Amino acid sequence: MGRDKATLPIDGVPMAARVAAALTRAGATDVWCVGSGMADIDRRRRTIADDHPGQGPLGGLLTALRHAADDLVVVLACDLLEPSSDAIADLVAAAPGHAATVPMVDGSKQWLHAAWSRSRCIEALTASFEQGERSVWRAAADLDVHVVEASGPGFADADVPADLPAGTSPAAAPGS
């Protein structure tokens, strides 16, 4: 995108703030953001510095798991185009009994938008990370992963500028 997607406004609201709001609407009681500069996006949310900055999404996932109070932790990347509280609630409903529950969107597992059981996955994910792995899906290869088919746009994300809604520009924000 050429800039931090978390701060990219869609309909005037930063992408990360839209995701956090959808989590709250889905019933999450403790919603916070992992990463630097997140307090500037949504001042109502607690922010946690990434324990492994620059080490990819697995480091961010491990940070979320280590800091979470509950066993079931929903971790969503900031780049959801239409974050849906219904899609999140469906994911949570399918999660009990599994190390991870991952939505399938258009034939692709969305590893960065998943529900994780801390007690069932943190040791294996940490061991993989310590051995140099940075990919979430490779680190989770030996876990009990439940895949759920996700219909609708709730877990569709923006990987390139062409994925953004019409009228949204990834041009860098002033001062960034």
C-alpha cells in the first residue's frame, strides 16, 4: 500500500479502528491493538507494543496471545474492508475445542483473521517462532485447526490498492 494500512481511512475511519469497533459489536470485552502508533488511531483502545517488531505476523500473534486475559483470543489484521460483527461472532461460535479456528474466504484460509485458544497453541507457536519461523500458517501446521467457510465480505481484506473501495487512496497521510 505504500503506507501503514492501520491508519488508512475508509469512509473517514482508520481501518484498525473499524476492526476494533466490529470486535466490540461482536461482544468482545477486552479489545486492544498491537503495534506502534496505534494510540493515534483509536484513543479509546488500549495499545500493546509488539514484542517482536519487524518480525512478521507470527510475532504480532504471539504478542496478542501473551497479553490476553482470556483463553479464546480473536486476532484480526487491521486491513478488513468490511469488518463484520456477525462474521466475528460466527467464528467465535465455531472455536471451542480447537487450537485455532480460521475462516476460509474464496478458497483461501485467512490466517490473520482467526480465533486462537491460548492454552492449545501458544507453546507450539512460540517454539516455531524461536526456531525462526515467521509464517502463521506454517507455525500452526501441527495444531488442531478448524476451518470454517466464511460467506459475505466480513473477512475480505485489502492487500493492494486495487482492493480498496472506490474513492479510497493509499496515498500517505500528511505528516507520515
